[in-house]
Amino acid sequence: MALHEGSAQDTKPLSVNPFFGEANPVAGMTDAPPKHRLPDDPMPPSTAYQLVHDELMLDGNSRLNLATFVTTWMEPQAGVLMAECRDKNMIDKDEYPRTAELERRCVSMLADLWNAPDPAAAVGCSTTGSSEACMLAGLAMKRRWAQRNADRYPAHDVRPNLVMGVNVQVCWEKFCNFWEVEARTVPMEGDRYHLDPRAAADLCDENTIGVVGILGSTFDGSYEPIADLCAALDALQERTGLDVPVHVDGASGAMIAPFLDPDLVWDFRLPRVASVNTSGHKYGLVYPGVGWALWRDKDALPEELVFRVNYLGGDMPTFALNFSRPGAQVVAQYYTLLRLGREGFRAVQQSTRDVARSLAGRVEDLGDFRLLTRGDELPVFAFTTADGVTSYDVFDVARRLRENGWLVPAYTFPPNREDLSVVRVVCRNGFSQDLADLFIEDLSRLLPELRRQPHPLTRDKDAATGFHH
């Protein structure tokens, strides 16, 4: 979540319309409550609701947010189920055994979907999202490495490392920072915008806890070559004896590839893949607040990381960074898996990919842009300005589209391609062909004005658009 600092400058109270609700018997009907400290007195619920409701009107329209991977639409029935479960604490599995059972079923379904050798033997858990799932997977890799190197670690001169592409999501940087692991990153080179398997293997040594492969890069939507990565590590083991596990960060792609790319081998079919995570709230089609982490078997998840507590009643094992968290999203995930099944997921994800490919092609046809990806892996594509375009840049495009309600991120790539700036469009369920038509109409309408600019005008690149995951 964002880190907020106190605001000492904005001391104006909230404005209260006299029409709002019934009069407050303590304070006057129009007495304005403060913004940054607790009011002295209560107010009627209708007034409190209207104040909050009106302030939230200034948020963007989530359906027009093409920056986020997170689900912005679910069926009304899912919303009803979530409302019915919003008071259930996911950690309290003894009090809510059926919610716990639905979580267990989701783990089994995902183990089967990701081709675990024995789905019944796979272990896994729900999380608040892929970031927590990645933290747990990273901890498991670090602990397994520490167990194998107990004679050397935790000596002061031994520091574990994790190998990954420079294009990883920021949660992996957080993991390395929080848990004192050296991040060894493979930079981008030329038209390769993600990890190179051979370069990743070359960075491994006896202190490497694992290699992270991304199934669906945040930067451009492309799949990393997980099978080639495993083959490079197999060759490394044959040469040196180093046995380095792979974790697949399938935040988005793990809920795309099984349905649209079934012949792509990236999951537990590869013996070197020890764990996989995904975001249920991305292409798992659930509202924000749920992720999943799965391990091939019990050997891949050290037992010492699993906690058992009895002060809620029962003795249910848990592996999590959080303690209390809502059960509603887990129930919604089970609803979605049950509701769609394999064929339903295939149809939904295919429709999303079709929209992405079509829209990418129409952006290219405008003549001002060059595509980096085309939406044919993740339903995501990235583009930059064509070589001959000098009057504006991608930050101007993002800024002007925002004026029409569209939120698209413009950002620079990481090393060694900091020279490359792109716009990325994320297509999700609910972003229909009709909305894609409106998007291309708005973009087309802006181009004549952008072409007349004397030079790119967006000076504050960070203010133009943020990089949203």
C-alpha cells in the first residue's frame, strides 16, 4: 500500500451541503467536520455517507483504467457472495470451516491447472495478492538454500542471492531488500525486453537461492521463456553440480496460458519449477485482494515456515505474512472457478486477447506508433512513437488521453534500455470491443493536435502518468 505522510498544509474542513441528511442533534446541520483529525461529535450516517461518496466522485472510472491489471468488473452474483462474506476472517479456519474448504479446493484446482505431478500432494495458500505470494515463495527458496548450506550460513561473509530479469515487478525488489538477499538482475538488451536464460544461469553460484521467471512481463506483456530457463539451469547443474530452483511469477500469465496456450510448457511439468504464484484479482477475474502461491510438494515448502496457532480454536497450519484478512475474495475466486470452468475461462481470456490484438493493430495502423508487443501473449501491448515523430512523445499521449478519461501509463524501460519510453495498454475482461472503438477514436482525434506541437510538452513525466501494476 502507499506510504502517506501527514498533511499539515490543508487545514480546511470538509464542506457540508445543508441538503445532506437529517440535522445533527449535537452539531449544527452545516457544521463542517475536519479533514485530518477526528471530529468532536458524531454525525448522521446519511451525512457521513454523502461526504465520502462525493469525494470519491473525483476518482477515475476504473473501467477506463488501462494501466491496471486488476479486475474492475464482476457479475452481480459474485458481489452478493462477497457482501455475505465480508465479515469472515480468513485466518479463523475453525470458525469458518467451509470458507477454509473453498480455499483448499481452489488450491487443488490450481495445482491441477498448473500440471502438478500429484495435485493432491501440492501445497498452497491464498494471499492478499501476488506480492505476498512472491514474498512467501522467496522465503521458501531462501530457507531451503539455508538448510542446504547450514555449515556456511548465516556466516557474515555469506549472502544469498536471487537471479531475475530487470523487468520483474517491484515486489521482488522489496523481497530482496526486506530479507537481505542480493538481487542479481539480467538487463534488457536491444529488442530483448526480459530475462535471457543463459545470462541468468551465468549469474548463479553456490549462494543463489533461485531464479525467478516471469510469465507475463509487467513492462510489455511478453512471456519469459521458462522452459529455456530451466534447460539452461539443467546444463548448469550438469557442469557444476549447482541445483538452482525456479519460481514462476505467473501473476497474470498463469491464468492466461493454461487456457490459451496449453502447449506452452512453463509450469510444474518442468521438474525444476518449485513454485508458482498468480493474482486471483488479475486474470483470475476477482476483485482486488486475493493471490495464490503453490509449491510442487511438501519438500518444496520447509515445514518450519508453517505456523499453527490454537488461540482461535482448532489447529490449522498457516503460511502468510498477514494474519487477519477477509474471506470474501477467496469465496469469489471459488465462485469464478466454479462458474466458468476451463471452457468458460478459455472463452473469456480469448475474447480479451482478441480485443488486445485488434486494438494493437489499429494503433499501429495510425502510422505514428511502433508496437513492441501485440497482445498475443498477455492481453497487453506496449507501443512507442515511430522514428519520424518528433513533435510529441508517449508522455504527451498519456497526458492527453487522461483528459478524455483514459488512464494509460507511460514510462521508461529499465537498464539497459532506459532510452526507450512506451505506453502500455492492459486489456481486461469488461474492456469490450465497443470500449476499444472509443479508445481508438479518442486517440485518433488527439493526433492532429499532437502533431502540431513544436516539441514534446510534458515536462513532469511523473505527473503525466504513474506506472501502475
